[in-house]
Amino acid sequence: MSIYENWLGMAYTKDGGTAPQLWEKYLPLEQAVYEELLITKTNLVEGTVAELSERFHMPVEFVCGFIDGINDCLDEQIDLESLEENSKVKIGFVFENLYKKMVDYKAAHLYDLPQWENVIDAAGRRDLYYEQKKSGTIVKDAQPGRNDPCPCSSGKKYKKCCGA
């Protein structure tokens, strides 16, 4: 089994649910990684999976889970299926994209970290927050009323034209 398959087996049950005991262990370790990255303003982390496991004091499966969580906002996505302990990884990202990803995941324990002040000012974080929230909002055009002019420009009322 690959490290990624081990991670999925640990994090999720066979029926698609989550394993709460694992998340209780994982989330504080994940938060510590983000705190370190934000304090040091490090947006590029390189090394083998085993080295990152040692550096961040977490099992290799947790490193894989961390990468899985942010993989789609990395400069270069990582093939998670092929990861082994001696696989070299390059985790490069833009802090703004990472912040928006945390908002998208509704991970308030991460996007509310005080260490963000070192990287993005309060106004910038507020703007990123609302930008991300708006990106998921679908705005439908207002339907014309029965007696409004038809939007097809025929000159007829909507009810006698396209609304018939």
C-alpha cells in the first residue's frame, strides 16, 4: 500500500465517513505546521516525505494528508499515489491562495491564526475572505415579468413572446 492509501484508510471509514479519533490527533499537528510556515514566512518547503515527517513531528501519512489538503493550490501539484518515504517533494505556494483555500474548507482554526498578521494584513485577509466567499455564490439573472419587454428584442411583451 502507498502512503496515500494508508492516509485515506486512516482518515476515512469504508462507508465514506471520517475517523474522528484520527482528526483529533491530526488537526493540532496540521495547525503547528501552518504556524511555523507563517512565523517564518516560508512558502517553499522541500525534502523527502520522511524528512518532512521528522521536521514537522508527524507520521508520514499525516504529511501526505497535509499535502493532499493543499495540493490543488500548490505551484506544482504532487502525485500523491506515487509518494514513498524517500520521495522528494517540493511544496511551493502563494500565501493568498492558501488563505482562500482555508476559507473554502471552512477551516477557521487555520485562517484565524494570529500568525497570518506576519504575512497578510487584516484588510488583505478580509478582502481575500470575501473574495473566496463570493466565488461560490451563484447569481441568477432576474426573470422578466409577464408585462416586461421581451429580452429577445422583438418589441413584444414577454408573456406574448418567449414567455408564452
